Amino acid sequence: MSHNTFGHLFRVTTWGESHGPAIGCVVDGCPSLIPLSEADIQGFMDKRKPGQSKYTTQRREPDQVKILSGVMVDDDGVQKTTGTPISLMVENTDQRSKDYSEIKDRFRPGHADFTYDAKYGIRDYRGGGRSSARETAMRVAAGAVARKVLPGVTIRAALVQVGPHKINRANWDWAEVENNPFFCPDKEAAAFWAEYLDGIRKSGSSIGAVIEVVAEGVPVGLGAPIYGKMDTEIAAALMSINAVKGVEVGNGFEAATLTGEENADEMRMGEDGRPEFLSNNSGGVLGGISSGDPIVARFAVKPTSSILTERKTVTRQGEDVDVMTKGRHDPCVGIRAVPVGEAMVACVLADHFLRNRGQVG
Amino acid sequence: MSHNTFGHLFRVTTWGESHGPAIGCVVDGCPSLIPLSEADIQGFMDKRKPGQSKYTTQRREPDQVKILSGVMVDDDGVQKTTGTPISLMVENTDQRSKDYSEIKDRFRPGHADFTYDAKYGIRDYRGGGRSSARETAMRVAAGAVARKVLPGVTIRAALVQVGPHKINRANWDWAEVENNPFFCPDKEAAAFWAEYLDGIRKSGSSIGAVIEVVAEGVPVGLGAPIYGKMDTEIAAALMSINAVKGVEVGNGFEAATLTGEENADEMRMGEDGRPEFLSNNSGGVLGGISSGDPIVARFAVKPTSSILTERKTVTRQGEDVDVMTKGRHDPCVGIRAVPVGEAMVACVLADHFLRNRGQVG
Amino acid sequence: MSHNTFGHLFRVTTWGESHGPAIGCVVDGCPSLIPLSEADIQGFMDKRKPGQSKYTTQRREPDQVKILSGVMVDDDGVQKTTGTPISLMVENTDQRSKDYSEIKDRFRPGHADFTYDAKYGIRDYRGGGRSSARETAMRVAAGAVARKVLPGVTIRAALVQVGPHKINRANWDWAEVENNPFFCPDKEAAAFWAEYLDGIRKSGSSIGAVIEVVAEGVPVGLGAPIYGKMDTEIAAALMSINAVKGVEVGNGFEAATLTGEENADEMRMGEDGRPEFLSNNSGGVLGGISSGDPIVARFAVKPTSSILTERKTVTRQGEDVDVMTKGRHDPCVGIRAVPVGEAMVACVLADHFLRNRGQVG
Amino acid sequence: MSHNTFGHLFRVTTWGESHGPAIGCVVDGCPSLIPLSEADIQGFMDKRKPGQSKYTTQRREPDQVKILSGVMVDDDGVQKTTGTPISLMVENTDQRSKDYSEIKDRFRPGHADFTYDAKYGIRDYRGGGRSSARETAMRVAAGAVARKVLPGVTIRAALVQVGPHKINRANWDWAEVENNPFFCPDKEAAAFWAEYLDGIRKSGSSIGAVIEVVAEGVPVGLGAPIYGKMDTEIAAALMSINAVKGVEVGNGFEAATLTGEENADEMRMGEDGRPEFLSNNSGGVLGGISSGDPIVARFAVKPTSSILTERKTVTRQGEDVDVMTKGRHDPCVGIRAVPVGEAMVACVLADHFLRNRGQVG
């Protein structure tokens, strides 16, 4: 069985294949009276869309989003949500009519070819079908709506590692993220990566990456213990993105190496008369509930499985063969995962923001 | 809002506080006609129960599980599931009637005290209440039922890192896991940890850890793309365990450092005429669907937040104070997380095993 | 697959068989800080419990409810909900150890014997097992908690028809409901029913009934179009009660016979400056959303299937036989469905009350 | 909060407003390898679409359905489902650009105008927006897919009552349903209704109706006690249709008037060696589980609220006014509810068919 909806009160259902006529999503549960236009969404779509630099796939998709339902222009001329489901659609325009016969019956290593075939008995091999990262475009669209539900919350992400090369955290500058094609907050690292990724790209290879998402301004108290904890749902949301192999919150795997004394986030009363944490090892989540400190999550993306080097595989018919994935691909698919990670965290936060209102106060 | 149910067709709802009269769970959706006795469950409870070595909390709980519904003795005298909800309960017996006045109004750093208080406005401070790791006893109980739903699947876990000290993977021997109080598969590492953890324990400190769960014999095709992927739901299940800060599947964060050539799991036809993977970087999941190879997941557990060293904090009333957590605690709470990790993976697999039957074949 | 949870934010999971050691439920999602004691629940349990008059089953069950989790005594000595799951349990005490061999292999007509057997392949024949109306005790317990979530809402029910004998609506007096063993709001009808049901009871027969539930004080705006409408969820909640064959809201089936002019609930501004409906054919629900008028729902309960007259049936082994259900039974199971109907409506309203808070205002 | 998804494993999410650019749905969880073309769906759309006789609204909509995802042409040239979400869309073409200023601020009695306004604070008044019966077109589309999941099951519906005028059940002939514009199985009743409804239509009035749905060939054992019973979910599905006020299964409200002897469906072994029921008062559901007999459900539809007679109401601004609904409307909206009722039952059955496979056998 497939399952293409996530969220509890802010629910997103996505649909569509890489090479079908369109992809889309339905955002259900968005409160009414929120100003929402296609332009609000398009800005985020543009960050993710392919073909923007030589470091991403050369597929050309304008990714122009249309709102098909759930909004209305009010008496003041402002288009607002009506509380009914918001249907968003993007037409596929650059489904290059290439010959897929070579991969039609060959399971590309690292791709979902073998498992989709085994599970469903039929597989849309054109561009990966439903398993294509193209699906994430609609997550970004949904995330743009989610942000509108979250007044005062800022959700940003950055690429913090490409292959073995991490950024220098001392150089972190959010403004830099807009200045390079990697969403890199470290100017020096970006320069180094440019050269490094050029090599990867030219050799037809690919490389993994790590993305960090930071949400600031999240109110204290969001999260639904025990099985709908904030970190649980962020982990699920990020792990559901194509090619993600690991997720961590706060100091993550490093926490395994620390003592209780080192790891504890101590508290003191702040100047504004409110409790403050003196550190944020927790990544803004304690007991599955937001602490008011920035929520910090990271996720690891494996290298793009489409590469120009031949790999051993088998066919649907059970023959040993070799396969090479020609055509357009991302040398580092982690780059375009940056806006996707932001969007997923935005959706989780919007959901919890709405769920939390059910609390007696 | 809290949310204490997980699973879709194999659904588990847990309840209970550390120092209430009992804890329990309801396992709903378990198929009928499966032999199930209290003894089947008790063996797993015993692996997790406290007080079994000096490396875990000295709270003494027999953790004797009772089945209150959902089973019946058939004509052959075998107790079997009937398809109705299985209610499991464990009475709390060692709720030491100590004086909690010291922590009643103080937020212990690293604990969920502050966030529970902020979210709910009231908090069961006795032993952590609902946020206590005691809740995980019922996950283990549910996991024991889940295993019964999974014929031919073996789910095991081991502690692979304590603080900065990792096992030597070349020494991995599953049989060793039963021979030391750490569920460590490396005899040498276990010996080293014994000494290391003695030091941690005596100093009233604590340390983090990493656990690895391996599920063998999982059929190809389990998992529900796009938002109920196998790895997504394993990540959520493991991240929902107390104190977990990171989760990874297959080569996890290491995948970020690899090229596409290195990371690809190549395939060849096996001697039995079935496709085989030549490596398992994927951890048994491709595109969110089980590949037939062992499912491998790891999770990082932070150090126990209860330590004997004073830490800075604030009170509910807004005063700066120091707090120290006396009483019984686990120097490395990661140890007892081993059977919990196994149980969570078992529940996810049972759920997907049942969901997958809805497929046309 | 069975499914023993209902509700979305106010979620109730029930468990237990008629002749097992206990029955219970977990109420998850109840907000914190609500005063709640066992006595608050017990009063409603007592209305439903068996053996209170000669018109209901003579099984003797004290139905003493215990709260096992989710509450805590606060500093003022008041026991309040903590926001964590509330586990409620009732021990079965009068599981008469009679000989069930006669019905063990015979499918009693009108009962769920045949279908449970066909679905699950095993069946707890003792007192109907999970399909027994005994399960409804825990709905009443959950409903008592739900009422606490609904300030200013009054939910009452009454028996309005027994067999072909309807009440005279002109005689409706809520106070009368407490004065007779039928929850009948019409004193004259109650007197007539007493005699009528005596005849039914003495002949070992049984009869159907209709119950009406009225919820007053429900705020405008509750309900979740299109598939979580208020009337949709009330219909589901009532239809899920044992032996219910029909549900209607407002004028119900009578609406089929009316013209648009007759059926329209006209409006005028009230003296308090708020819109008022001049009639309530809608039963307080328009477009699936509460209108502010009383919510009115009715449900039909079939006659108890356990009767002292022999009926034709077959055995598990495929033989034609006759069967008669000896032992204790309700001559009109509709009577005890009255508090159950109230409870189910309370749970639906509590759920929607919490869900609705997710609205921008 | 709105909620626009139904189903558990066979999940349908609908979106769209009466006068927006399009309406649509996403069918998620449909098994793979099922042949599915637009033509398979279009036949059912055509049964429901407006403007087919003088007894339904004169809005002209071709209701041409498009499949946007979830299918692929296989090697044999047959288009089949792939197991991924099936996105269906119908463009609105006859959104008559009339002047809505008259009803923009007036709450039409019987419509959802007041409650949508109260709940959401904004309302798409053009043709009723989301609360329009136009939404049901997508239920019919989803139902057409559901039928494909149910081999050997026949689901049909008929109009059995218009106003006070019921059919004569002795005349029931399914073939007649295709011969008149009312889906009436009784030729004589159809002739009488034609005249009767002409009078209703010409006077600008409207009238209620009752629809009966019958599903034959349903396997024994479908349904998920206690809260996902077959009859529970059918009741919810039918009550969620616009204008429905009552739902019953089997003998429904009549069961309230019967004795246990009269109501019991006796059993005997059939000639084929399988148990048979000698009557079907239960409507094919016992204990919430399908019995193998035809599933029979009825639902009552209120008269269309749009009528040409002025009714008293109020404005958003709080003034007493009168309102009359000009424009196109259905004199008996129950007629077009016939294919909708069929579709909803098909969806519920498909869902339970898939859920039931999770059973041990």
C-alpha cells in the first residue's frame, strides 16, 4: 500500500509522476482568512527548481504553481484562504521524450527500481516515476502555505557539508546562503565546493551532502508526546525526502559521546523575566516538546544514484547486465534538498501549531 | 495535544506514569489465531527491566506483564489471539515514596520538566511521570506481540558505542550480546566498557550511546511511499524513544561523504535464481521499500540527564537555583534502550507486513 | 482487521471482552488541568449498569471504574488531568461460570457469532466476547470525560419509542427521565411501557426501541467538512453502538416527505442581537457544521437477539440445528443504550470542540 | 478545521469549489495492476452529471474526467494502476458569471451559508462554494475506481421514495432504473413521479427523497469492529453526502418495532454446503461485519434548499431580510444522489476489502 498524505490537522497529500502531465498536492486543514497568492508560493518553488546552475540537473521546468481551490478574493481585494482544501498544481513541461528502453527493464543501483517493481509489479520507469525527486516540488509548495500559518517563525536551511567537506561554523552567515548556488552559509566553503563539485560533475560522478534546518521563533509547548513528538515528526518528515539516510536533532549523534554534565542545557532567568537556556544541545526540543529555543535538525543525503559510470545490475528478466544512467542529473542532489528540508519542517510546525491549540489554557 | 498511539494497521496505544498504579498498552489490529501467552512477552520485558546490573537503575520492578483481553484458549488448549484488542498491563511496585519536594518546582536540565510544565500547566514530577523511560516497558511488550506477526523475521539489536568508544565491527558476534550487561556484540569492547562505565557510575555522571538494530528475513516490498516509507517510519519509531537525538539507516551520515560509485549497491543474480545485492549501503531500504536485505538502523541516545552534579536551573516561580538529581538512575540509559529499539522496529515491520497485504498479486 | 479507536484529537480506545478479567479504555488527547475524579465518571456508569430494574439484564456488575493514569492531585488538593492518556478500567465480577457448550458451536441468529467466526476463525463465545454490549460501559466512561471538555454544553438522551409505541412529544419533560426505568420523558408513555415490557419480558421475547439525543449549548462552528462533518461523525458514533440499525439528525427521514418551503429553517435577528433560527428541522447542523441550535439525533435499536424461543440455525460444523439463548438478557436493550448514545455524542462534540480551535480567529 | 479525506487504506481526498476553475480528487492506496481508463470512470460521471432531464439542474457541465497520475500503459498496451496516487480532475466550464450580490451577504435558509460564515469567517458564495453538491462529482469518480478493486461485487442504487410517495417493492426491477430519469426501479412509480415532480418544478418548489443502495457479492468477513464496523462506515459515508438527514441499514428504523423472534435472520445449510440466511433483516451486516448477504442501506435526502419562494433570513450585517434563490436548481436533489450513494458504498467496501487482507488465514 502506498501512503501519500502527511500531517494530522495540517494535512498534505501529494500526487504525480516525474513524466506525467502534472504533479500536485492538496493542502487540507489550513485555517481560513490567511492571505495567499501564487506569488507567495512561487518564490519557494524557484529556489528548488532545476536548471538554475551547472550544479543541478539541466532539466528545464518553470515549476509554475497554480492554485485551483481553497482561496477567494475578499471584499478588500485580497485573496485569502477559505478553510477548504487548497489544491496546487504544476504542469510538467520538459518531459524529454527520450528513449527509456535502456533502463526500462534494468534496475539502476541505488534507485528504487527493484523495490517498486517487486512491490507493485509495474513501474513508471520514465524519470523514476513517483520515486523521482520531482515529487519534492509539491512539498515545497505545501511548505510555503505552512509558513503562512506560523506567524513569527523563521525557518531556514543551509548546506553544511558536501562529501567530506564541512563548513567552518565560525563563518556562518545566513546572508551568504543567497550568494552561492549551494545554499552555503560559509563563503569560503562555497568557493571550495564550487571547484570540488565541478570535478564531480565533469567526471559524471555524484556526491552526498548534509543539510541543516533551523527554525527560530517557535513557541514553547509544541509537540505531541509520546508518539507525535516534535522531534519524532521532524525525523519522519526529513527521512521521507528522497535519498535521505540519516536525521539528527540538536547535537544529534555527538550526544552519544558526551557526559550528562556536558550535555545538560542549563537554565537561568533572562533579563526579560523569562527562563533562558544557556546552551541548545537539545536542538530546541525536550521530551518531544519545543523549548522555545531554535529547533535545529540535520539530515544526510546520499550521492545521486544516477551516474555515468557503469554499475553491475540485473534485469527484470533475471539477467546479469551493466547499467549507466545517461541524461540529466544532479551531481549533488543534496543542494536542491535544502528548500525541501525547510518546507518539511514548516509543515510539521504548522501541524503542531494547530494541534496545540486544543490545549486548555 | 498529546498523541499516544502509533501504527496504522498494527496499532499500539500506551498509557501510564512512572509512579502511578500501573502502566499498560493496547495492541489493536493484531491478526487472530496467533499463539500468545504472557510468557512470550515476559522474556522481552526481562531484558529491559531495571536493576539487572550495576550499570542500570537500581529501581526494582518485576515488570510482570498481564494480558487482560484479546486472547482465548482454543479447543486444543492453546491460548491464541482472537483479533480483538490485546490489553497488556504492568503494575508499578517500587514507586519509592521518597520526598519529591526538591524537584517538584525545579526544572531539571535535559529533562522534559520545563516543556511539560509549559505545555500542560501541570506536571507529574514523580519520577518524570509520563516522560519517564518507564513508558518504554510497554513498547517492549507490544514489540513482543509484533514479532509473533512476523514469521521468519529476526530482529536483534546491540550497543555499538558508549561515549566515544565504539565496538570493533570485526569482532561482531551476536552470541556475545547475551554474555554481558551491555548487549555488546564485541567481547573486548564489553570488557573495556565495564571498567569505563564503572567510573562514570561512581562519579555520579552519565554517558551517551549508540544502538544498532538489524532485522533479517524481511520480505521484499514492505513500505508505503511516499510518506509511510519503511525508513521514515523506522526513523520516527526510534526518534520517539526517550533521549534519542539521531537516527540513521544503512550507511547513514557516512553516505554524505561518498560518491555515487561508492554508494551504489550493485546487483547480480544469485545462485538461487533471485537477484542479490553485492553490498548493503542502503540498509535494506530503497525508495522507502524493503529490498530483502537486512534492515539496519542506528540511533544515538544522549547521556542520562539525572546526574549527581549540581546544574544551574530555574524554578516554576522564576528563581535561579541549582539542582542535583539524587536517587536511582541509569549511568548509561542507552543500555536499556537496546530492547526498546528492537521492539519499535518489530512494531513498524508488523504494521507494514499487514499493510502490504492490501496489494494486488 | 479490527479497529478499536475513535476520535481525532479526543481519541478513545476501548478493549475487553464480556467474560474476560476486565474491560477498559484509554482516553487520549484530553486537555490538561480539568478536574476529574472517579466519582465524576461513576455516576454515568451507574445509569448504564445492568441489573437496575426488571427490564434490564439481571447480570450484577458494580461497574466500579478506576482511573489508572493521566491525573494528578494539584497543590490545592484537586485531582486534575495532566494531558497524558487517561486509562480507565472496570473489573468484570459476575462472569457467571455457566456452561457455554450449547452455544459454543451454534451461531445465534441476530448475533455476531457467524460473522466473527468467519472473519477471525476463533470466537470468544462467552457472553458474546468483544461483540457484547458490555463494551459500551467504557464508552460511557469516556463520555463522562468528554463532558468535562465541553463547558456549557448539556447532553441528554431519552427513550422515545418502544416497539411501535412512541411517546407523546407534547408530554416531554426531561425531569421525568429520572423517574422511570426507561429514561422516558413522557410519564404516560412510561406507565404504558411498564406493562407492555412486562409482557415481553415474561414471554422471553424482546423488542426494539428508538433513542433521541439532544445536545444544547453547542457553539456555532463545530464540524469538519466534507468528511468529518458533525452529522457524519454523530451518525458513525451512534451506528457503532451494538444493535443500532438507523440514525437520523433533525427531522431525519421525515425530511424526505417535505417541500423546500416546509423544511427551511428561517432566520431572524434575536433580541440579543444575534441571528436566530425560527425552527430546527436541521437538528442543529447545516453543511456539517453546528448552527448553535440544539443538536438532535435519533437512533433505532433492534430487539435483543437473545430470546427464549428456539430459532433455526447452523453449527460451525455445518449442521442444521435449533438454538435458544437461555440466561440473563435485556428484554429491550434500547433502554441501556440511552446513556451510551449520550456518551457517544459527548465524545464527538469534545473531539470537534478541540479540532475547531485550530481555526484562525 | 476541515477534513477532506476519507478511507483508511483506500483513501480519497477531494478538493474544489462549485465555481472555481476545477474540482478533483486524489485516490490513494489503490492497488497496482488494475486496468483503469478515463472511460471506466466517465460512465459513472455521466449518470450524475447535471442537465440530463428537466428534473435536475440545468447547469451544463460535461464533467469530463482526466487522470493526471497513477496509471501507466503496460507492455500489452493496457493502461493500469501503478499503486501510486491517482489524481482525477474535472474542469468547471459552466460557472455562469451571474450577479451573486443578492446572496453574497444573505444566509439562505437550509444552506450552509450561515455556518460556513460563522466557522471560517469567509465564504465562497458562488454556487455554494465547497458546500455545493458539485463536490459529489469527485466521489462518483473515486467510486468508479473503487469498483475496480472489488471483483465480483455489484453495487447499485435506486430512488425508492419521492416526497411521501414510495415505490411498490413488488414492482422492483433493476432494469427499470435505466429507463427513467429518476433511477426508479418501479415503472409505475416512475410514471407517477414524473407528473408529481413536474408540479414541484413548475412551482419553483422542491421535495425530499429516499435512496436505497444494494451491494451484492460482498465476501463474508469485511468490517472492522468496534469503531470501523461496516455499517458504521457506510452510515458515515452516506451521511456525509449533501442534504442527507438519515441513514439506515437492513430493516433500519423498522427494527425498533419488531420482536426478537420477528427480527432474527434464521440460518440453514444451503444446497452448496454453505450456511445461508433465511431472511436479511440485518442488511448484510452482523456485529459490524459483512455476512455475505446483500448489504442494504437507505438514506434520506432533504428537499433542495434553493427554492423560488421567499424565506425569512438575516444578513451578515445583522438585518432581517427575505431571500429567494433564483437560478438553476434541482427540484429533487435526491435524484442525483443515487449514483453518489453507490459510489460512497463502493469506496467503503474497497477500503474494507483491502483492510481485511491483513487477517491471518
